[in-house]
Amino acid sequence: MQSVQHKPGTRALWGALLTTLVALAALLGAAPASHADTTICEEFGSTTIQGRYVVQNNRWGTSATQCISATDSGFRITQADGSVPTTGAPKSYPSVFNGCHYTNCSPGTNLPARLSSIASAPSGISYSYVSGAVYDAAYDIWLDPTPRKDGVNRTEIMIWFNKVGSVQPVGSPVGSATVAGRQWQVWSGNNGSNDVLSFVAPSTIDSWNFDVMDFVRQAVSRGLAQDNWYLTSVQAGFEPWQNGAGLAVNSFSSSVNLGGGSGGGTGGSSACKVAYGTNVWQGGYTADVTVTNTGSSPVDAWKLAFTLPSGQKITSAWSAQISPSSGAVTAGGMAYNASIAPGGQVSFGFQGTYDGAFAKPAAFSLNGTSCTTA
């Protein structure tokens, strides 16, 4: 029986087609296969994400099992057994952070840093909430007179994005304040180990980009810190009292820009400009984004952070990898466009859907440095 062989011309055609498909995938910014999530059930177990943040289980108030799953951009609580009285401390603080916490320092961090040396400390987050649990969703910002990387700091700033159930911050309410453009109820007290200054949102915040230093300056003005103290870590997560499975940080970003304009250990520029053009139709849109480095040094491994307005979701992207698909997102360069030279530009785009009225993102930051918009 005669064997059947492919003709040389057919084999060459398949090879050319495969080469074309590979090139097209690179052009469209096809993301590599995602890494498997890392599950952590150890009491103080931790892992790193994005090569720059630490995700920690941080179960300290109960012996009941708690497990979290670290994702490419954040974490989610997968098991949260047990409960503690709502009149006392929570059972844990599963969280993600930039900086140092009990000798565990995030990769490449420039914390601790003296407050007087910090020009800005931009951060962004996107939360997912669940019902059937008692918890708060909050930032923990730690300050100390020394550049300590271990133990308890002198002052803790908490920013409560959401709270469910009859729980309240340490201390008592001391009034209200407008910080970073939002209104907050302010609480002040001491938990026996450190001073605590808390800012409680009057309504739920799902995602937000802001400058941590706006809240640090509040602590200084209230006598709970001084300019020669140090910022040691910026943390975000949940304090559950009862249950908590399903709560998630979808995305998190944190950088600390020192007086010279360096971008939180990622290399960077002192200035940037973003042009954000859109083509909008009923229920859908495309965005074309151009980032210009107006500084005097190259921006390597660039990351552009911005928050999509509520109801918007990214369905595909080109010339950049963008994660997550909604809320506070971060766009990063591909292998062929990962650096922006001084005076240079990089462009990328994406397609998405939206509900309600269409709006553009309000602000952008490049490797932690706020950008102007064209």
C-alpha cells in the first residue's frame, strides 16, 4: 500500500501560515498563559505578585482556618472559618502590600522612606464584596519615628472603603474631613500597641486611585506623626469578624515617589502626558492611548495605572497587557515596547463595553508618577 506524503508546497504553506499567526499574536498583544493562583492557608503565609507586592494571609485573631488565593493582580479569600465578637478586634487582615511588614519586605520597595522626602505616594485598588459576612475593606498605612522593618509601628492610618455589620474603628469619632477630594468620618484612638487614625467612607467605594500622602499629612497635622518620621508600608485588604469567603482585591498598585521624582523602584520619569482618544457607540467603545515621556530619563518596564468609570469593562487589548478588565487597571508594555525614551511615546489601545453614560478615566499615573492629560 502506497504511503501518503505531504507535498513540499503544502508544508511550506503551513509553515508560512504559522509564522503569520505568531506575528499577528505578538502584534495584538496576546497575553501569555496566566499563572496558576497560589493558595495560602498558613497563619502568616505569604507570596509575591507582579514581582513587587507581597500578598499575606495574616490570620492572627483566631485559630480557625483561613485560606486565600493570590492571583496575578491581587487575591481572594477562599475559606474564612470561625467568628469573633464584633465588639473586639477582627480575626485577621488578609492583604497585599508595598513596603515592610514584620521583616517581610516587598521586592524592590523603597520603603521605609522619610516623610519629608516623599513627593507623592500614588495607590490604586479595586475591591469585590460579598454578602453574609461581617468585615471592613480598608487600607493600613504604617508610620514610625524610625525606619523599622519589623514589629509594631507607632501610628496606623486606616482608610475604610466599606464596612458591613456592627463594626467600628478603634477609638471614637472626632469629626469629619475632606481628604483627597472625598468626605470622611474621622476616628482616633489607641489599640494598646499603637495610635490609630481612621477615615471611614460614608458610602461604599469599589475602586479608587489616590495619593497616600494626603492621609499621611492628616496624621501629621493631628500630631500623630512628624515630617521626620518614616512611611514603612502601604497595605490594603479586609478585616473580617465573621465569615469572609469570596471577598477579593481585584487589583492593587502602590508607588512612592521621592523628592527626586523616582518611581518606587521601577525606574522612571519625573513627568508624563497621556492622550486618551475614544470611538463610542451604544454599549461599546474603543480607546487609543498615547503615553509621552516628558522627563529626562527613560521609563523602563512602564506601567500606566488608571481607573475605568463604573460600568466599563475591557474585552480585548493590543500593544499592551491590561489587568484586570474593570475598576483600577494597569496597562504594561510588551517585550517590543517596554521602554519609553526621554521625549518618546508609546501607544496602545483596547475595546470595551459600558453601561449607562460613557465617561473617560479621570487620572493616569506612569510608574507611580501622575500624568497630565493632553
